[in-house]
Amino acid sequence: MYKARQGITFFSSRPHRVHVTFAESVNADMYLFRFDGKTKRPYRELLLSPFLKKPDSDVYLCESPLYLFTVIPKKILDPEIKVILLATSPFRMYYEKQSAMGKYLLRKSLSYVDGIIAVSRYVADFFAAMSDCPVKVAYPYADISTYEGAYSDPSSKNIVFLGKMMPYKGVDLLIEAFKMIREKEPGSELYLMGHFKDESLKLPEIEGLNVAGKVEDPREYFSRACIYMHPAREEAFGVSIIEACASGLIPIVSKYTGAAEIIRPVCPDLVVDSLDPADYSERALKVMGWGPEKKKAVAEELRAVARDFTKDRSVMEFKTAFNELILEIDRHRKEF
């Protein structure tokens, strides 16, 4: 077991609650960057402030490749430190948009990483293709105790979504798919829950679209729907998908979500291998046409899978992955 007294620092800015729990489970000190949101290239903060304000650590746990810019200068000066990337984003979209130089810099930054813990196999595969270091997987946990129950309406034609209203979540694709669904099922309703990171974002006004925004209890809207749709362009995992499964909803997700690897073994038809709204419309109409017994059987199997995503299990997976990486890094260094 790796001892806390040896020093672990967790770098982030606005960490997800699950990632905070992960860091706390190995007794890491938190260093949170305070970006003002206006600075597009906060390199001064990244490169200087952590080492001006806090003592050195033996292990640095970075929530994103962005924070590697903080660690790399230290790693060059002190090769004995250990750098572990908590890979919470596949970075596929970001990587594909980069110039040849940008892609090179990302790959180069990963060469300073000693180990990676990814939040899904989807994310792990992306980073494993660009790095020679060991890669582990530790799935995030969901709020199963809150959502487990009869919080769905299998007989309805309604669809629900919970998450940030941002392009990478595929909200625009969902709305386009819903328009097609309404043509076949005029009584269908779509409920969108979540906050708008960009206040200027305006959703179209169409029949059947209900924008609930940020809500206290998503179960109120879950209970009105049969389907949870998540056509993300990029989603490291998707905790809300698992919580929807726990509620009895039937999810339809893109292959670009980490949770797809959990859903596909149960029912391959619920994972869409494209970002074409027509394909999501077709899958939703197909699920709506299932008989009551099939809906119940699939929902129950998904609910059983969701029960495994508890906090205790997730934290144990992370701690095991972290400690295994530390041992593998030490063993590798002794060999060379």
C-alpha cells in the first residue's frame, strides 16, 4: 500500500465529485487552479503557481492532460517523481481538431506520464494507443440508492436527457432525432434537464420539447419517460446513463460514451454506432414498439448491471488501480 506521508498531489480546477472522492481515497492533497474563465491560455498559472505555493510531492495525479503542463517541468528536473493521469476525457474530439504540431505536443506530454487510470475502457483505449505506460480502468460510481426504483413509465412514448447543454453531449442531435420521432409518434415528449454552461445557447422552440433546466430531483421527469437518450459526440463515461438504468429507463446511447461498453453486452440495439439523428430516431421508435414483457426484461437486466456502480466498489477499484500502478512503476525503474 502506498503511504500518504510520501506525498500525493491532485491537480484539477473544477473536479467532478467522483474524482475528488478518488483523490481523497489515496489521501492526496488538492491543488485547484482558479481560472477566471477569460484566459484561454493560462500557462503562467499552470507552470508557476503550484510550485510557488506548495511543497513538492512524490506523486502527481492530474485530472486532465491540461495539468501535465504543470508537472512536465518538474519531471524534467526530477525524473524520480511519479506522474499519473486520471483520464476523465477521451480527448478524441480535441485531438482530431489539432494541427500536426498540436497532436505531436499531446503525444509528447504523455511520454512524461508514468501511469494512467481511465474512467472507462473507451478512454483507456484512446490513451493506450498514444502511450507506452501501463493503463488501468476504474469506473466512476453513480447515486444508485437515490435512483434505484420505479422511476420510469414503460408505456409512455417520452424521452428524457440529463446533463450539460453542450455540443459534446449531442443535445442538438437529440433534438433533431426527436423531431423525426414526433412525425411518427405525435404525442411523444422530450424532457431536457441540466444547466447551460453557455447562457447564450438557445434551444429551438418545437412542439413536445420541454426544457426543465437544472432540477432538484430528476426522478420527477424520469418517471414520465420510457427512454433515456444520450447521443454524445464524446462522453468519457456518463454517470447519468447508469442512474437512468437504475431508475428503470431504457437508454439509447452513442458508441462514443464510456457507458456504451456496459450497455452493449445487455442489448446491442441500444448502442448507436453513428451520430446520425435518423439512427437514434429509428432505435427509439423500435424500443417504443417493444412489447411490455421485453421492455421489462431489458430494463431489469440493465437495472441489475447498474447496481454494481456503488461508491464502495468504485473507490476500491480506483485504490487498487493506483496502488498497482505505483508498484509497477517502481518495479520498472528497478529493472532499468
